[in-house]
Amino acid sequence: MRKALVTGCAGFIGFHVCQRLMQQGYAVLGLDNLNPFYDNGLKQDRLALLRHQPEFQFYQGDIADRQFIEDTFRKLDFGPVVHLAAQAGVRYSLENPHLYVQSNLVGFVNLLEEAYKKPVPHFVFASSSSVYGANSKVPFSERDNVDHPVSLYAATKKSDELLAHVYAHLYRLPITGLRFFTVYGPWGRPDMAMFKFSRAILEGKPIEVYNRGNMRRDFTYVDDVVEGVVRIMEKTPLDGDSPPYRIYNIGNHQPVELTRLICLLEEKIGKKALIEWRPMQLGDVPVTYADIDELSRAIGFRPHTPIEEGVSRFVDWYRTYYRV
């Protein structure tokens, strides 16, 4: 049986990737440190669903723990690596920068070191649309300059891309980075807008909308992201590539105004939102918009789930999970 290692397996995207890989016949080795950045009960419930399946094995540990990563790569047998573990969140990076350095930089290097030594056939990692910073040219292309991040989180993700390029160049380690654009869907993160807005509307509490709603996000449904991740994982950069390194956007290619998102949530939930307008936050950007032509050429797939359908699925899941 084919085996894959997935870091951040109890996280939002990691959980869905693990499920999809097992559906496609993989045995999955999952790593996660179960940190308390958000409701750990949500992580434990995702993990419980994964553990019900015999093809899944869980190993708890921190990727910033060098000895843990060395032992994991030495003792376990697996093929490709899908690295999704990271300290996420743009705003939280302003409050706790050292945590981001440990997870997103130290942890990333720990994994790259062991990946090339093993070696693994393909190392796929999560980057972020935040690397585009305040770029004004849209849609954002992989060929755009991304040397001016506006948050520490974005800077760590840009640094990861540079580090990955070095390891691909020096050691011929096949590496692909994926710039995710505002991923949402069932089992999502509570700190993300879709989750926060739904909860507030259902509870009759006000929602904070930044930049007076003049924000657009390329909301990308999680099933589309998982499709892209798995197809990319199975498409190793060609041996002739120099270096064997690629970066792709994964976005819906259809930015949505925050006010439009709020309207859709109001319609689905059946309640009006109480809105508190706020100025633009430090580290935030007014728009994200993915050019996905490179992704489409590489794997023959383009994310396509309409925001209306995605919102409906998310609210249905939320009501079921929280018994609302």
C-alpha cells in the first residue's frame, strides 16, 4: 500500500487531505502537535474521525522539535510528504512572532533536512496568498514579485518558499509549494471570517467588518483545495527540471466582496447580521485574487465551487456540529 506523511493532520486542510488520500488507497501517517491556537475540541473531533480508519496512524509531536522529526523520518516508512502544519493567522503573528518563527521556519527546516536525507519522492508544502502582500496588480500570478510582505506570517511563508528552493537546488529534492487563497468549508478554522460571521449571526452578536467592507477575498472551497493538493502530490516535478521546484496558486479565481459574503450568510441562516465597521487592520490587504492558469496547465484542474454552494454547505455543517 502507498504511504504518505501529512503534517498538521488535525488541522482544517490537513484533516480533509488525510481523508481524501485514504479514499484513494493511501495509508496515512499523520503528525500534529494539537496546539491551542483555537478550540482544541475541534481538532480532537477531526482526529477522532481519522483514527476510526485503519489506514491512519497518528503521531503527536512538534515539527520544531528536531529530535522528534529526525526519529519520525528514520523509523517510519512513507513516500511523499504533504506539509500543512504551521502557525496560521495574519493578525496573531503580530502578537506572538516567536511562535511563527519556531513553527514556520525552524519546523520547516527540520522537515526539509530529513526529507532530502531519506529521501522522499515529493515534498509538497502549504504557502499562502499572503506572500503577495499589498500587490495592486490582479489577479496575482506566480510570476509576480513577492518581496514585500506586510505581515510576519506572510514573511515566514515567503521564507519557506526560498528555503524550499535552496533544498531543491542543492539536493535535487522534488518540492512544490502551494499558495492557498482563503480556504473555507466544513470543519473550518474558528478564526476565519466564514466561521466567525456565521457564529455571530446565529448568536445574535455583532460582527466586525474591516475597511468598512471594502475587502475582496478569493474564497476557495476546501474540496477544491484538496483536489489540487492530491493531484500535485502525485505529479512529481520532472527530473530534468533545474531545480525540481514549482509554486502554484490554488484559488477560486473569483474574488467576493465581504458584504456579498455577509448577505449570503444572512440568506442561508435566515437572520440579519449586526455589523460593526472597523478600519483596515495592520498586516491586512484589501484584495486577494488568484491567477490559476499555471495550476490548470499542470494538473488539468481549476477550483470551481461557487461561493453560494460553499456557504450553504458550511452553514449546514456548522448547524449540525454545534446542534444549532
